[in-house]
Amino acid sequence: MELSLKEVFEAAKKQFAELINNQESDFRLEQLEYKKEEKSWDVVVSYLVENKNRGILPSSIFNTLPFERVYKRLEIDENKDVVGIFIFSQVK
């Protein structure tokens, strides 16, 4: 059974609910791909967290911001279970 976009979003958000502040997190679906053979979704999400690097390198504008965007890649099966969380980098 294929999940709806809303179901995928809710399953991903539920996985990170304890780690993020829903008021300030700006939780987003960035990328989705349904894998027919595996019957699972490959999902990239992002959310805001407190910028722990703030002030370390003053030459970078990103180190002066109070929050930074974190990206995570998940695999969600047809039962809405997260079956994998992978290291994901936005750097190319």
C-alpha cells in the first residue's frame, strides 16, 4: 500500500518529535522518492536547531545566526515505520 504525502510527512515528523521543538523547528520535507521494489519511501527532511557553532568563526554569516538547518535522510516502510536513518550532508 502506498502512503499519502501527509502520511509520510507525519511518520517522519513523529521520528524527530522528541529531538526538536515543534514551535521553532520549521520541519520540512525536502525530497521524497517511492521505491516500488522495496515498498518504502526514501525521504529527506530538514529542521532548525540551535546553532552550536555560533560565534566560532565570525567571518561566516552562518555562524552568527541563532539557528541552523539540519538535514536527515530516512527510509519509511509501508507500515509508516522508520526503518533507517542515514547520515545526510547538504554539501556536494
